[in-house]
Amino acid sequence: MEYYKELRKFVGHSPLILPGSVVLILNDNEEVLLQERELGVYGLPGGLMELGESLEDTAHREVLEETGLHIGELTLCHVYSGPEYYMENPNGDMFYSVTAVYKTKEYEGNLSPDGIESRSLQFFQPNNLPDGILSSYRTFIENELGV
């Protein structure tokens, strides 16, 4: 069940507060894993919290779903929230995101894009990110990796 979709049945397009997690997955070269979400648009693996989950649970679930990787211990970097994280989707849905940003170097498995949320997966140097990275993810990377 996608909790936010259930809420939308009751509140329509009114603003919601949507908690979620993203993960900075770093390889041995200190490169960060990005997912190509749609052609030329990049972001970090992660997503929205479901009922009964912790933010850490959300991070583990979303990374596995989107990348095929099992991640290990997470370090909480920062929680981003506030008016600058207000968004409106093209369909009119309004929301304020509350995003826990985690970091890990512990992962196992083979990179396997899900074909739905991840078209492709690639590691990038934090100081040489692709042009199509969404601004909030660029901010997370720059702030948390000291770029």
C-alpha cells in the first residue's frame, strides 16, 4: 500500500507532509550512486515512508527495490525540511517533504535497476555530478559529502 495515495483520497490536492529517506551509497572510490529516474534526470535511491516503518526501514526497502542492493549500517547525516521543500506535482498534488539523508559504504548485491523508478544506476564523483541531477539531491550530496 502506498500510504500517501490513500491519504489523497481524503484530502485531494491539499498539502501533505510526506516523510521519506534517501541514501548516499559510496563505493571504495568515494563515488556516490545515482539512479537515472527518467531520461537524463538523476536522483538518489530512496522514497516515502509506509505505515509501520522507521526511516531506516524505508531506506533499506527503497534501496533494495530501486537498485537491487542490500545496504548495511546507515549513518544519519541530516533531516531536511521546511518551506524550501514544498513541492507541487504537475497533477496539482501539494506536499512538504521531510527527508532523512543517510550515508553508507556497506552494500552487497548486483546493481539491478527496477525499470520503473530506476532506468539505470551509476556511481559518480561528488564533484562531477550529471547535469540532470535534481537540485535537492545535489544539495544533499554537496552538504553531506563536503563538495
